[in-house]
Amino acid sequence: MQNRPYNFSAGPATMPEAVLAQAAAEMLDWQGSGMGVMEMSHRGKEFVSIATQAHNDIRELLAVPDEFHVLFMQGGGLGENAIVPMNLCGSVSGQPTNGPVLTDFVVTGGWSQKSAKEAARYSQATVVASNESNQHQTLPDPAQWRLSDRARYTHICSNETIHGVEFQTLPDMAALGSKAPLVVDCSSHIASRPMEWSKVGLAFAGAQKNLGPAGLTLVFVRDDLLDQAMDICPTAFNYKQVAANQSMYNTPPTYGIYMAGLVFQWLKNQGGVAAVEAVNVAKAELLYDCIDQSGLYENRVAKNCRSRMNVPFFLKDESLNDAFLATARERGLLQLKGHKSVGGMRASIYNAMPLEGVQALVDHMRDFEKTQA
Amino acid sequence: MQNRPYNFSAGPATMPEAVLAQAAAEMLDWQGSGMGVMEMSHRGKEFVSIATQAHNDIRELLAVPDEFHVLFMQGGGLGENAIVPMNLCGSVSGQPTNGPVLTDFVVTGGWSQKSAKEAARYSQATVVASNESNQHQTLPDPAQWRLSDRARYTHICSNETIHGVEFQTLPDMAALGSKAPLVVDCSSHIASRPMEWSKVGLAFAGAQKNLGPAGLTLVFVRDDLLDQAMDICPTAFNYKQVAANQSMYNTPPTYGIYMAGLVFQWLKNQGGVAAVEAVNVAKAELLYDCIDQSGLYENRVAKNCRSRMNVPFFLKDESLNDAFLATARERGLLQLKGHKSVGGMRASIYNAMPLEGVQALVDHMRDFEKTQA
């Protein structure tokens, strides 16, 4: 057991202790430069080396193909909900647009719902499949999606942080007869498993779950999608501009990039994404097994799409919620309360949560259930 | 003399050593919470208390009137160049707009130039005064500004970071016969002097010069300006939405807010903005006097608008530039190279630069000049 409590926050979320320790040690002086990272000009050689290393490391970790640009941006997932359509729904290569621009959305929880709503301000956005009638507890079968003939893109949220629904594999748009590039909001499970790039046109992720602090957004965009921004797209959020300026068109969130870079180094030290994925599988199995075997707890998500990262669960007797949380806190298990729109509990078990933390949670859950017997 | 070198970066810029030391000490555990600040849910009581304190402190430090909202946002100054017009150039209170929406810009350097260019994508933007023919070394007399009759707003950059031009007092739009609210980009001198709120409609500042790390933007917006956003304004960047959600519509840059909050506490410990301003005046006098009294250095900005924060200067023999920078570095004086668009040298002497740092620079300048005699 570590000295610090285990923090199950859904994001901003627990960071690897070694990363925080290094950041603390370097706060006043980064590697003999006489400056803390926060104090460096983003155009100076010291910070450029930090950003370049972070960029190279995430490309290596996720095996990002050459035809994708990796952008460090700001605004988070909710910002991207507007930034994506502003970048993808303009005229293509300067050719006039013929009729309304269509976009397709697969709604699988709170996040994709918000994405569809925001995109409707910039395009004719259609919900082509939804699990709303199942309380966001299933994944709609891709074969049943009512895809538009000529959507500019199809959007999914590959892991729904609030509802705990995860795509175990990405849909293959070509196999579904669609030419639309797939846009993937992978904020809450990026780098927890390999990415199926051949199925992706654009992916984005707020850093504050698996990669680092809030205020940094990673965008992975295929080169052929850089030439269709709307005229109204702000220059600072225009992917082509950001790519052409190595993510330094405007001053980037320098400290966030540094922290993400330390996380990338930590991931490499763990053996990379495949090694971390194996631990994530073990953690999720441990927790879901505990829930499924108990008489007190339940997870309502269909087994084929349960998230490895975000595990919402309920106490069948909800009057015990406060006692469960209070005794968890006494054992050093923090931030387990569920999202207000769902209720109950939620354990977010991102990359930085060790197996020991999940074991400690499971121990608590079993002990607590016994006290209620 | 402090142990660390003196860092004259224009931004991201030097931070108070005490602030960095506190951040380092709290990195793994903020005040016994068992979590670092970076790991806290933005909706948890710990982080809400940090954000509330920061909010209250900046209001107190700058004596922000009640009718202004203080927003913590993302995207920096270049982001705001689009976000401001997207928030101010829509229909007012739902009434249809009559004809094109006009905006006025006073160009006094590189930053206001960029602001005008970006706003032209959202409005009919007019440069109503410019110091370009004077190489951005003077301030156009407000009495000569050719203000539009019905501009939605008039934009100034009250301190030009690159060209070193500062408004010593803000223009009084009402006295100039204009009803347009004044929009002030005060990124590089915010909190270095009191703010004349009675003359301001909206002010914004990237934090990375006087307030904290890059990736946090402060926006101060008068309440009556919240009801005129364009339909295309992204929800995450809509001031009304951000204000209604206490800057937590989307996940804010939590660590940046924490660091800015530590800077606010530090400013209060220094005696507040008036006390810091007195030091800033002394620092600027010391440096400009050294330049003006020398035969080697020159600053070309008119004396009535020289910036207290950003001091560009040139060696009359430019072949000495590299030697000047190299010997400065040996003495622990960092990041003195001028902006690429201007050349020469630039010393940024923000709030966090102590008088001793400017004295050390002046000592170096005098010693270097002597070696050339």
C-alpha cells in the first residue's frame, strides 16, 4: 500500500506518484537551466526540447501513423465539440459546398449527447443511433446505425466517462458502407489501450484523465482533413494553423505539456500501452467480479461494453451510500461518489491507478457488505 | 542576490520564488487532502475552495466593480482575438442587427494588429488609429482617433509586449464622444498597476506574464455585455455560459488557477497592486535611465508611452549582440534576446522580477559598455 490515499476521481484524476515527485523536484530549476518549466519562453530551446520529446513519445506510445498530426491544444472536450465541426464542416479544398453539411452522431451517453447538440449549431447533425432508451447501458449495434449518405463525419465517444460504456473495438466505417471519417472522443480512455488508427479520421482527448492536468487537449488529425475548416473557425483553434506551427501558433499550455510528457515517460517505463492495458484489464476484472458476485452492489451496463476506466455502481440499498463513502474515506479511498446525473458510486481506474488501489477498494466493498449482513 | 538566475522572458515569465516553492511542497498533497491539486475533481470541495479564493483575491487586488464578471478561461490572447468578437458582435438582446457590425481597433504594435486582423473575420473591423508609420514607437493621440459612429466596441492593447508601448492612462471613450465599450487586451501588464474600470467594458489577459502559467486566460466582462454573442460562438467560450457556471462549464485549467491563486496571495503579501506598482516604477526608471545615459544602448519608444513591463533596447553596434547575451548569461541574466520581429534585446520586468534583478541587469549593461570603450 502506498502512503497517499487512492483517488478514484473521474477527472482531473490521480497522477503517477513518480511523476508528481519529479515535477516537485524540478519546480524551481529544470535540469540546471535556472528556470522552472512554467517560467520558460515557449520558443526557447529548453521548452522546445520538452515539447518535442512529449510529441515524439506520444507518437511512439500510441503508434500514431505518419499521416496523422498530433496537436497540443486548449479547451478540453467541450471546446472540441465546437472546434471539430468548425474545422471539418467548411468547403473542402475551397470548392463550394453543395447543400447543408451533414454530421452523424452515435449517442451512447452524456458526452456524445453534448457533442451532437453543439455540432447542430454548425451543421445538420443527426443522431444515427442512440442507447438512450436503454438508459445508456448498451452499445447500439453498428450494423443498425442509420448513417447519412454523405455525412462530413461520424462522431462517437469511445468511452463514456459518466455512464461507463466503452467501445471494445471501433466501428469500421468502410465496412459499414460509409466514406465518412470517424471522429473519436477518446478523452477518458486514451492510452489505456492501443488505438485502431486505420478506422480513425480524427481523435481528441482532454488530458485530465489519463494523460496529465486539465487545460491540455490532444488532437490527432489525419492530414487530408486539414483543408475543410469553416470561415468562422478561430485561427487559434484551426487545426491547419496549429499543425503548421507545431502547436505554437499561440502560447501553448506549457506546464500541461511538460506534465503530460512526464506521464508519457512513465508509461514507457511501465512497458508501454500494451503492458498498461494488461493491468487495466486485470483491474477492471477484479472490480466487476466483486460487483457481480455481491448481493449489495450492481453495475447496470451490458457486459460487452463495460468500461475498463469508469465503473459506475450502485448500492441496492441507497440509504447506505453515505456510510459507504464515509468508511471508504477512512480507508484512504477518495472521490467515489457517482456523477450527479447518474447517482450511486463511480470508481475511475485510469492508467495511474495501481492494481493495489483497486484491490483496496474491493476489500472495502466486501468488508462493508459484511457489516450490513 | 537570489540563488536562481534572473529570467527576463516576455512570457511565460519568471514566477515569484516563494510561489514555486509552495507549489513544489504541495505537489503530492495539498493541505492534508491526500491529493495534489492537479488530481482534484474541479467540482470537489477542495478545488472549489481554491478557485473561490483565487476569484475573490483577484477581485480584491484589482478592485473589480460588482458589475464585472471575472472568468477563468482558456485559449490565451490569440484565442480571445476571436472569442471577443464572437461574444460581442451578435444581435443585442435578441433584436435583429441593422447592417454590418462595426468594430474599431487602435493599432499600437504587433498584438493589436493581430486582434484587428482576426476580428475582421467576424465584423467590419476598422483601424481607427495606428502608430505603424512611426514603427510602433509612439501612441496615437486619442483626440485624433477616427472612431466609427456605431462601433460595437473599440479595442486597444494597453501594453504591447513586443514593441514596449504602454498606455499610461486608458482613453475615456465617453469623453471622446463614443458610446462604444472599450475592450482592453492587458495581458502583459495586468496587476502591475491599478485598472481604470470606469473606462472599461471588457478586459482580458493571458496569465503567463504577470499572473501565472500559460493556458489560463482571465476575462473581466461587464454584465450588460453578456447578451450579444454571435450564434456561432462555441458554448465553451460563451462568456454568459462561463459566467453562469462560475467558470466551470467545462473543466477549467485547474492547476493554472491554483498557481494564479498563489500569485494573488503573493501580491497581497507584497502590499497589493499599489505597492507593486511603486516597485515597477522604480525598476523601469532604473533601466530606462541606464539606457538613456549610455552611449551604447538605445530605446526608441517615445518617453510618454514607454512600457514599465517590456523594455526593448538595441546595441548601437549590433555586432556586439551575441557577446552581450553570452556575458549576460554568465552573470545569471537569462532570456534577454529581443522578439524576432524587432531584433535587439528585450528585458521583461514583470511583477515577479525583483528590483535586484533589474539592478543586476543594469550593472551588467554598464560593465559591458565599459569593456567596449
